[in-house]
Amino acid sequence: MFENLSDRLSKTLKNITGKGRLTEDNIKETLREVRMALLEADVALPVVREFINKVKERAIGEEVNKSLTPGQEFLKIVQLELERAMGEANESLNLSTQPPAVILMAGLQGAGKTTSVGKLAKFLRERHKKKALVVSADVYRPAAIKQLETLATSVQVDFYPSDVTQKPVEIVKSALAEAKLKFYDVLIVDTAGRLHVDTEMMDEIKDIHQALNPIETLFTVDAMTGQDAANTAKAFNETLPLTGVILTKVDGDARGGAALSIRQITGKPIKFLGIGEKTDALEPFHPDRIASRILGMGDVLSLIEDLQRSVDHEKAEKMAKKFKKGDNFTLEDFREQLIEMKKMGGMMSMLDKLPGAKNLPAHVKNQVDDKMFIKMEAIINSMTLSERAKPEIIKGSRRRRIALGSGTQVQDVNKLLKQFDEMQRMMKKMRKGGMSKMMRGMQGMMGGMGGMGGMFRR
């Protein structure tokens, strides 16, 4: 996420953060580079101008000169201005109304609006314990209604049936009546999209808005369209009172222009980020955390939240007790850890949130691929329970059987077993030698994982 912008800014700011003294010249030179990085990331020009002016104004003033570490103070200013450009703080959904709270979803075709309805319904059910009803008023796109019905089933929320022969306003009125009758907390309405902003579409969605009087009107927009995303959101906002934005396909956006432009151009907050195709790939938007990620400082708070939400606490407690007792860490334990990591979005998602992860050697980052861990899990799944408990019994014929069962090569099985042997040794060191040995072991593991990546590259 935002890799190109992050890499450019990290390299540019690295040159100035170590300086003991800042001059107007080296501040201007750095800001020139920052300006180029933002423009290449497709951030809207007015946003870039304001950002650079604000940073320059604060950096050349008393604030930096009085600091004992002016380079670090400059970095702090850049971070704060990035946060300010994106909205400073998370703005959560406003559901404080007499139920049902109506959420109207708007957007262009192909932006991921229907998928976002399903993700949002799941988010509200799981994290806020809300009883949600979803309905589709898209009577134009083939299979749109069926798509939402399938999504609703998969995320375990109720779906209000509609039909292409009905008028959109009639559909939403009857869905609202149903939501009131059956005491739903939230009604989420999916509307029709178009390939571009047109009068007919806007008139229809205005009629729907008037019929529902929603407490939230969210605009769904594709992050990969860059500053065009902000301009489209602005066009919608001129005819529809938007309350916020869902920025989708962020996992495919290496630039970040949309995230940095939307708030300033539309005046509306980004409320959620769509970060993948899975139904749980929806994150509340925290400007401070995103700014931290962009500057290569990680996002520890989000990582902790992921852990609290995804990790099976009973299994984690069991593992901790086993570790304290000095029992062996088995391949079955390793398989359990791979499953838990997958629940959190995989290794790449975790690395993205770890401070300093951007400083890992390129060959390690390139090779720590989530596909590698999927194959590792497949190899362990092909073993018997006794083999997982005592990997030393896995000799020639067993290795061939495991490779055949997992669709890998014998050398892949050999390398996994070698890597696992190193992990076991590291666990023993951690038990005996405390934190310093653990850190050395972890450092070795990262290098080892880089090597493991090579084993699965074809």
C-alpha cells in the first residue's frame, strides 16, 4: 500500500533527518524532492502546494531551530501535515439515530460498491454487534441483486429481496419498512453505478436519498484512479450530501494520491479503506496511522488490533504454557501459527505495519511471499500427526510421499525441515537466554525466511 510514495519520501527525508543543523537551503531542497514525490503519487496539485507551503512555513520558523534534533523535528512536521491533509483523526460511522440507521452507498460502476456493502455489513455485525439488513436498488446491472444476496449469505447478514421489474425508490421504501418492522439496527442500501457521472443517475440517487433520509451517505471510489477519485467524489458531493468516502482497492495502489487528495478537495472524510477482495478486508481509516506507514514507521496500533481480533486467545494461552514448560515446538504448532497469521492478512500485511520493515534488505522483502507460507502449510498438512510431532522420523520415502501429497518437490520438504530445525533451536535459546538472544534469533529467522522464499520461487 502506497509503496512508491513511501519509498520516495523515506529516501528523501533520510537525507535531512540526520542533520544537526537545518538551513533554509537544505529545507528548500528537501521540499523540492517531497513535492516531486507527491506529484508522482498523483496527489492533486492544490493539495501539494498547500502541503509544501505549510511544511516550509513551520520548518523555517522557530519550531525547528529551537529543537535539539532539528532533522527529527522536520520529519515530525511532515508527518503532522500528512495527517492534517488526510483529516487528522478517524471519523467513525454516525449511527446515533432511531433505528434503523440508514447507510446509502453511492459510486461509479466498477469501484467495488456492492462488495463494500457486504464488507461493511460484516464489519458492523462483528465489531459493533449490529443487526444489519442489506438491499440492492441496482435494477440495471445484470446479476447485481444476486451478487449482493450471495455476499449477504457469506457474511451472515439478512438480505431484503428486490427485483429488476421494480423501481429503485419503491425497493428502498419497502426495505426501510421491513427494517423498522423487524427492529434492524442498520439498513445498508446498494445503488446503481454508472461508467461516468450523468444527470439521469444523479436524479435517481437524489430521489432515493429523499425517500430514505439516510444518516450516512458514503461514496465508494477506486484508489487506483488517483486524484480523479477526489474529483469524482467532489462531483457527487455537489448534488448529493455525502458524509464520507470508502476508498477501495487500496492494496493495489502503490501511489497514494487519492488518500492524500480526497479530504482536501471534497471536505469529506475517508471513513474506510478496502484492502483486498476478502469480506473482512475493510479497515477504518486512521490518518495518523496511514501517515506513519507512508513514512516507513509502521502501524503498531493496527497490528495490535489485528492480533486482538484475529488470534485465538485460548490457543495462544495453551502455546504460552507449553513454551514455559519447555515442551518441544512441533510442526503442528508451526502449522497453527501459519493459520493464525493467515487470519491476520498474511505476512505481507504484518510487515507493512511493522516499524522498520521498509529497511529490510530488498531480497528478504521480495522473497517473503504469502504464497510461500501457503505451500509450507500444504507440506505440513501432508504429514501424519506422528511426523508433525517427531520430524526426525521423516526420512527418504516419507519425504517423497509428503512432496507428492503437497504438490511440491522433495528439496522443498528438505528445506522446510531444515528451517524448522533452526526455529526449534531459536526457541530453546529464547527460553535460556532472554531478550538479546531472542532478537538475534529473530534477525537470523528473517534472513532464513528470505532463503525460504527462494525455495518456492519458480
